[in-house]
Amino acid sequence: MIKLIVGLKGSGKTKTLIEKVNAATEASKGSVICLEKGDKLRYDIKYQARLIDVEEYNIDNAHGLRCFVAGLHASNSDITHIFIDSALKICKDDAADFAEFVKLAEVWAEKWNCEFFMTASIAEADLPEELKKYL
């Protein structure tokens, strides 16, 4: 399953993501991963989730994000949830690259039996049509 949480800055996307991460840590029988740009979630995410600042690994585009997520799964196939805060920003605000990443994440979600949740600072009306099914 893929779920996008979109809206402009200040619309509550990250708060919603935090709630979902913390709920997943209680319900999951496997690993919960949360990727963020920076370290602003450090005190909001329960310690049971693996919180990773992508900037520490120089992830700054969609290709790097794809490779990083694949590497995470390669090292831990028990991942049940992957949360990505500011996913569009990590993809350098390139909507086309972000859309390609989301499509690949859908394939992975099915193959790995894993749920993906991503936030993106973009108005719902500006979201590429192919991604609206993930809202």
C-alpha cells in the first residue's frame, strides 16, 4: 500500500505522519522505518521506529532515495512500514522523478508486503494526475 499525505507548508502533513509512525510501532510485528530530511522528528517518533536522517547519507535526489530504500530492505527484509517525510523535497522538488519513485514504491510494497507513507509539500491540485490515486 502506498499513501501520500500532501498539502502546502503548515497543513499538518508531518503531524499526521508522526501519528502514523507511532501507531505502526505499536501494531507492527516487524521493523518500522522513518526517513526524514534533517532531524526535526527526533523527539516525536517513538524509539521503536528506526529514524534516519537522509542528509547524513547525502541522499538528495530520487535516484539516491531509490537506492537507499532498496539497501534498507536488502539488509532487513522484516520491514513492514516505510515512512518518508518531505519525500518530494528529497527528490529535489522534481515532480516527475518523485512520481517515478512512487510507482517503484508501489511495486516494492506489493513485493515486500510493506506499507509506504510519504509526505509532499505540494497542493493536491498540483499533484501529477497519476499520483492522485495514492491520496
